[in-house]
Amino acid sequence: MNEDHISLLQRLISTPSFSREESATADIWEEWLKENGAGEVKRLHNNVYVLTPNFDPSKPILMLNSHHDTVRPAASYTRAPFSPDIEGDKLYGLGSNDAGASGVALAMAFLALKDDPNLPVNLILAITAAEEVMGEFGMRAFLPYLAENGLTPDMVLVGEPTGMQPAIAERGLLVLDCVAKGKAGHAARNEGVNALYRAIEDINLLRDFAPEKTSHVLGPIKVSVTMINCGSQHNVVPDSCSYVADIRTTDAYSNEETVELLRQCVNWSELTPRSTRVHASVIDDQHPLVKAATYLGKETFVSPTTSDMALMHGIPSLKMGPGQSARSHSADEFIYISEISDAIDTYIQLIKNIKI
């Protein structure tokens, strides 16, 4: 190979790749995969991908996916975020843990397996963009593009820092902008209809929201009212009160169904979702991906964080990668080089052990 995976990761770290500004790292990935014999490398926007050379239509498709965009560096960094320094077993730098290490480990596993005629699956290696913001030119564009070309994955292995333990589920997210209306009046004369009181009534109803179905993996839907804005001055009864509700959804109801249930729950407020695209994700514990992971002695868990799995609605997805979630988005981010080596070996064994 012209450049090993650690040198690749160092080059990625040294190249700024903020979400929606990751064309330079997409160039690096495209070039590296071509130079290292991955096959016919293709690109959609800043999403770079390659298929198993001997693609067999009779086999299911497993997509190996991680992202190459990053958040902006935290203000509390004490090191240069784009300086990929190695100290002992540690490789520092923005995007090292989230999710550069997963990307290079998946790429190495793909290169090791791509020509194996005994693979139980076809592989797509997809290094995608805009994950940190779930942007319109990342997975939201990439999956429909694959579908148009007859390449909808049957399953996805998502590379994110999980300590190489398999995350079988993550909650979805709804953010609701809520408005309760009343009628203005003079506070001294007790006139009008107080929108604040109406909002409080509805907030209490939302707090006690308990629909009939509960997810056996994710538990109940969680509702939290996190912001409120009301009133213009002390002696005016407010005619409008706005508040924001953070809803962590589950697979028991779709996001659209959840919105309708919440609307039925309140008496006075109008509830408007900012988006319904961030779905809950749950993979069955008997799915071949999960069984292959547990065969290797891995322990499944429910992830507290959100990833592009939220956009893979209807596609069984497992999140698993080197590093730790607690290091993500933190100052002086790092990955252990040994974690990457272990991840490559684990990914290879997991893929080989998938039983269709």
C-alpha cells in the first residue's frame, strides 16, 4: 500500500473537515482508496464509496459506513486540533476518535475482504459526509442515490466510537415548537385569558404523556419541556406563550405517529415539529449482524447518542467502532492506535462470521 492507515488518519486529522465543508477530506479518501486498490471508487457530493469487485446479486448487501466530517474544535483545547501528534499509543487530533478511527478501520477490513469469494455478503464501503449535522448532502442524499442504482443495503455496520461493543439501538428525536394562545388583558382587572396558564396546563399533560405502547428495547418515549417564552410586561395578561419540547422517540411509534399522539394529549397548544427525520433505530437481537458480534464475545447495549442510523429507517443497523463516545466533541480528542488495530481484526472476523 502507498500509505498505511495511521498515516491516512493523520492526513485526515490535519485537513479541516467541518460538516458541509469536507470536500478536502473526501478528496483524500477518494485518492487513497484508488491508490490502495479498493476497486472502482465513486463519489456523490462528499460521500465516497466503493463496492465489492465481484458483486453477487444473490447475496445480501452489507454497507460498512462511517463519516469523515467533524464538529468544530472545543474552546478548551490545549493542543492544536489539526496536529496529528502521536505520543506513545495515543494519536491526538480533531476527528481522531469521532470518527476517523472507525473509517480507517472499516476501510482496512474492506481491503482485506473485498476479493474473498466466500464472503456471505456483498460489501459497500461508504465514507460519508455531514453526519454531525445530518445534512441534506450526506446520508439523506446518499441512501436514495443507492436505491436509484439498485443498491439499497440489507444491513449496515456503522463505525462510531463504542469501545467496539455493538449498539443495537438509539432513540430518535423530535423537537417541537409549541404555542398556547390566550387573550390579552389588564392584570389589575383580571381581564383576558392567560396563555401562560394554558401552556402550564399543557406542559403538565406532556410531562405525564404515556401512550399505550412501549418499546421493549428503548422503553417509554421521553418528553422534556426545555424552554419557555411568555409575556411582555408585568401588568399585561399574555395572549401567547411559546415553549419547546424535546422528545426522545422509540420504535414503538413512528415519529409522525408520535407527533399526532402528542397533539391529542394537549388542550390548548399548537405543536409543530422542526423535523421528523431523526428516527429511533432498533435491530433485532437475532439479526445475523448482532449474532456475529455476540459470537465474538461482544455485549450489546443501547446507545445514548445519535448517529446516521437515525436516517437508515427500515434498514437493520448496528453501531460499533473503536474509541469511546465520551471523547467525542471533547477537547484534546484522541484515539489509541491499538484500538484501531483491534478494530480492524474484529471487523474482519465479524463480517466473516455473518450467517445468512
